[in-house]
Amino acid sequence: MPAQLLDGIALSKKLRAEIAARGAIATAKGLRPGLAVIIVGENQASQVYVRNKVKACEDVGFHSVLERYSENLGEEELLARIATLNADPAIHGILVQLPLPQQILPNRVLEAIAPEKDVDGFHVANAGALMTGAPEFKPCTPYGCMKLLESIEYPIRGARAVVVGASNIVGKPMAMLLLQSGATVTICNSKTRDLAHHTKDADILIVATGKPKMITGDMIKTGAVVIDVGINRLPDGKLCGDVDFDTAKYVAGWITPVPGGVGPMTITMLLMNTLEAAEKSAKTT
Ligand code: GUN
């Protein structure tokens, strides 16, 4: 029997309605949530992502600004811009889209964002807080994956979870969130030997490798929840995930489509983090 779809569009719609309602309350108190998105360079996929982020802000009534800089922007100029946004009371969240051009060190930039405005959750203070079990901002993609699991009331406690991919943006924080929910977690990386041995053992399989269709149906445990973080463009222009949907759907119990699974959830959780940053700012001023 084909797997049930984990529909990120439907869940996002429900959550964004709640976010808009809470945002309206904050706005009425003079605290309209505000997000600044910075993009450096011409990466086509990144351009689409940042446009979608800003549009999502507008749709829920948030204030948003999109700042675009050329590929050869200097690091000091970017740091100066972040310092200004850190001090801007109309901005509660600052997001610098990754990747950055090679002359700019991503860690220096991410550490320059005030932790209370770090709605990506990438600042070392926020990454550390997540690690110790008291997260302030959960990174948006893993947070969205947890919401998808929550939406089907999946019993994470005691489940075997396998995360394929160990990036700072997805794999590592994903593993932390699953661990904190009581899963037994394995993190696989590009050097993992006999990957299928691990993936076949997973009740929850999260895939974030950037390699189109690398996880096939024969690598999945019958009935598993499969969450595909990948979004890849094939030579024919079509989008596909890191999971081979056409073979995986006959084995998995639940599976996210690409597009329409994790992608919209990432943006929804960015809105949630921006809302929470605005709400928290009232408590600290
Ligand atoms: N590049 C790919 N994913 C992300 C993300 O979640 N945040 C930022 N800032 N850059 C990204």
C-alpha cells in the first residue's frame, strides 16, 4: 500500500493562520514582527528562497526587508550592515542567506547577529543552547520536520531515528531535537559505510544530503516515516528530493513530497521564530 503523504503545504497553512493571529496581537501592542533578509550574490536557488521568505512575511502581516548585495561585497561592509540591523527596533529577526561568497567567512557573519535576533538559530550561543536542551531558536528546517512528526502524533520516544547528512543547518540540529524527544539517533555522513544498513533500521528517516534520489525504496524499513529535506533540480528542469519518491512510497508508512513537504515548513518555522523574537523583545525592553 502506498505511503500516506506528510503534507507540508496543508500543515503550513494551518500554522501560518495561527502565526498571523498572534502577529496581529503583537502588532496591536506596537510590536509588529519584523524580519530582515540579506542575500549576497546571484545564486539562483537562494534568490528564490529569499523571495519566498519575504513574501511569506507579507502574507502573515509582518514587516520585512530584503537587502540584496553584489557578489563582491566585503565582509566588513556586511558586518556593518548587521550591526545596524541589530540596533533597529523594527527588526526582530535577521537572516543572512547561505551560502555566502568565498571572501566572506560565514561563521564571522553568523556570530555578528545578535543572538536574540538570530531566527535561523545558527549563532553559536543558540546552537549551544539547543545542545544543552534549552533552545531559544530552533533552526527552521529541523523545527519544521519536528512539526511534521507532531502533526501525525508520531511516538518519537524510544523510536530509532536516522539522520542522513550532518550539516550545521539541518543534520546536527535535527539529531539534537530528535534526541531531546527521546529517539535513539544515528547520524550518517558522506563517509558512512553500508549506509543502507543504517537507513533500513530507521523508524524515522530524515534525509538531507543534497544528492538527488540517493535513498531508494530498498533502503527503507517498511512503515517508516521518511522526511526528505532535499530539493534538487534535474537536467529536465523538474524538482526532486534526496529520496527516490517513486520507489520509497511503496515501502514507507509516511513520506514527504518534494516539493510541498519540508520546504514550506522551513519558511513557516522562520515566521514562528520571528514572531517569538518580537514577543520576547517586549519582555526585555
Ligand atoms: N541556506 C539553506 N538553508 C538555509 C537556511 O535555513 N537559512 C539560511 N540563512 N540559509 C540557508
